Amino acid sequence: MLIYLDTCCYSRPFDNIAHMIQASVQMEIAAIYAIIEICKSAGYNIVGSIAVRDELTNINEPDKLKNSLTFYRETVNLYIPMSANIRSRAAGFMSMGLKDYDSFHLAFAEAAGADYLLTTDTRFKQACAKNNLSIVNVINPSNFLPEVVKWAQQ
């Protein structure tokens, strides 16, 4: 199994306190950590990209930036480099109404052959569903956790 986590998954555990007290956010954080541990234990690859790294550098809170970048570096075990094909696919996704970084995340996940793209961004997930972009299964970590547990048990 190959998994791509978008930027919000790497920054979610370091959100501000007001956001983190929400039960849904706490569940996402727990799911992100559990998925990463299961993937590491089972030998599944977690894909990284320059899109994630670049988007993380836009975080303007120094501690959150540092923690998110460290979390990203410690998590990714397969890095996909930028290519002309990824740029082209991202441009196509942008023309369908996806945001710039979301388009690149989807293009990188597709280029890597990822089975799943994890995101806590509901709008991104909805935009993929609206455009029938089922190349990669875009799913919230909380909803994905039962799937990865099943895979690991096989």
C-alpha cells in the first residue's frame, strides 16, 4: 500500500488550542498518528513531495512550522520528484476548480501510484468527488483508519 498525506495532515497535530479541542480534530490527529505507525510497522510507503514541503513553509507560526516540517521529514519514506507530467496533471486539476496546492498533491499522489491521499480538508475531498477524480482515493484520516487496519491484518 502507498499513501500520500497532504499538508494539512502534517500540520493538524500542531493546530492552535481552540481548534484542537474539537472532537473531530482530536480524532483526525489520533488517526494520523495511528496510520503512520501502522504503515511503518507493515512496511507501507508514505509518499512525500515538494508540494507538501513548499506548502508547509507557508505556515507563519514558527513553532507550528518547525514541528510540521520535522513531522513530515520523520514520516516520509518515499519521495517523488517534480516532473513535467506532474505539472501538466496539476494544471488540468486546477482547470477543474481545484486549488493550486491541492492540484499538485493529487498529481503527485497519482504519479507515485498512491492508493490513498489523506486529507483533513473537506473542500479538497468534495472537489475531487464533484469532479469524479477517483484516480487516487481521497479520504479523511478518521475514515481511512479502519481501512489501513484491515490492510495490515491481511
